[in-house]
Amino acid sequence: MGLLLTDDEKMLQESAEGFFADKAPVSQLRALRDAKDSTGYSAELWAEMTEMGFAGVLVPEDQGGVDMGFMAAGLIAEQMGRNLSASPFLSTSVLAVTALKHAGAEQAAKLLPEIVSGKILIALAVDEGGKHNPQDIQLTATPSGNGFKLNGKKSVVVDGHVADQIIVAARTEDGLTLFIVPADVSGLATERTIMVDSRNAARMVFDDVEVTGAQVLGEVDKGADILNTVLNAGRAVLAAEMLGASSQVFELTNEYLKERKQFGRIIGEFQALQHRMAHLYCEIELARTSVLAALSALDNNPKSAGPFVSMAKAKLGSVAKLAALESVQLHGGMGMTDELDIGLYLKRIRVAQELFGDSDFHITQINK
């Protein structure tokens, strides 16, 4: 499994690095937070991302995308993590696109070009409790006429409050089935929830929501494999985002240690602090390898990518947390204030840790 970037991927990485540093720095997240923005992201930024082709990075070329694969999606997410750039990229361009590529040709042909152009946003509704547990989906889809009725609840639906369509995982008679449901359908109640990282998610209650057979993604009772592929895509891209956040936190801390003086000396000269930074650097580089391996596995053999993805999500869950906590501590009392960006990185990392399975969840998956 090759872990080196191609020339095209290097160009994309450089393009994304400059784009997010210029168009979506941490100051933009602060502005959205302070303005109590109800969407949680900049619509202008998302429009520019679609113009750059980022929204269609996983979409086939014949449907308007650039089809560069999960490695490319991860490179974009890494730069978003470096800048805490908020957008519907994960929910729409990764999760929804991956799901729709497994849908029927008619659904894909209709919705994928609209994602590429930025006309629609789509959210994935899976979890129902406080912890990620896709094996315990209780929302039901019961036969009704020529279709089904959905009943149950969903929680932590990323971007669910602004989505035009919702991909819903439901329990059917002999398995799981995925449905795509308009956000304004009768019987669906959506409540926006503000997460600690200033992003938004949603709680949803489905009360006799009617769907037709045409709204099924894939086949009835056979949605588990599709859902697993979709979740693996999200987990790997989230790991890449956490890698970017961890790398940026490390660099900010390293620069601080070179400038801050105590007892007449630059604190970066203290050997104990050098040891801690050296350890953190090695952990981040090991984590980088795990992310590249997961993204490469998704591109080359998605059916066997699960262990690589779980390895990456588990590793980044622990390493990103370590990076953020070390950074807060090494910045001293200032690290706990809102004046510095470090606390914002810590909050985003803690949310990303939990989304689609924390370290304990994925270590369990590896050991099965």
C-alpha cells in the first residue's frame, strides 16, 4: 500500500492549504460564533469551495465532479482542520456522496450534480443516543401502502438543521435500509443543537414520516454494508481533519516555546519541555501514517478498509487529544483563555473524537 502523494494530490494539498488559510482562518469561526450564526458555517465560503471543485472531489466526472478519491478528500479535510474551517464538506461531499454512489442511477444522476454545484446540502442521520452505535438502530421503517412509514429519533445529525435532504438509517424487517428524505417532509421535527465547538447538529423526531420505494438507497434490508462504507469514509476524513488540527496546535505551541521567557530564559530551552514536544511530534507523524493508510485503503479496496479506518480514528482520537491538552498546558494560564486559539482547537478535537466512534469504539472494532 503506497503512502506517497501523487503529483496531482500534492497540487491539491498546496491549493487547499492556501485557500483555507486565506478564505477560512480561525478568525472566521470566531466571527460565526460571536454572531451566533444559525447555520454554523459561511455560505460564501461554501460557494467558493464548490467553485474550487472541493464539493465534488468524490463525485464521478460524468456527473460534474473531479473524482480524485478519498486521499484527496482527506487532504482537503486536513487543511480545514488546520484552520478550523467550518463547512458542510463532511456531511454533504463525503458522507452523502459516498451513500449516493451506492444508490440507483436515477437518484445519483439527479442529486450528485446538485451537490457539485452547491445547490443542495444532505445530512446523514444514524445515531440515536449519546454514543455512536450503528448496530443498535431503533428507528423503524414499517411497510405502508407502496412505501414505508418512519418512526423514531435521531441525534447528532451533523448539519441536519440546514440540510435539504436527510439520509436516514432505519430498521426494516430483515435488516437496515437507507432512505433519502426531504428535510421539510410532513412528520419530521428538527431541533438545532449547538455543539461545544460552535458547530451545529440536529435532533430529529420522525412521526409517521411517509417515504416511497423510490426513496430507498440501494436495496431494502441491505443497507448495512452501504452504511458501513459511508461511516468509514466519514471516519477517515474526520481523522484527517484531526491530523490537521493536531499539526497546527503543535506548530503554534512550538513557536510559543521559542518566544516565551521565564527566569530570564526561553522556555523552549528547558529539556523537560523539549522531551514533551519531541514525543508529541513522533506521535503526530505516526498518526499521519495511519490516516494515509486509511485513505489509501478506501481508495483501493473499500471492502477491507475497516481495520485501517478504525486504526486511524482510534489513533487520532488519542493523539489529537494529547496535542490539544499539551498545548493548553504548555501555554500556561493563557492557554485556558479565549484570547488564544488553542481552546478552540481543543473543543473541535473533542467533538471530532466522538463523532462516528471514539477510540474505545474503534479499538473494539479492531479486536473483533
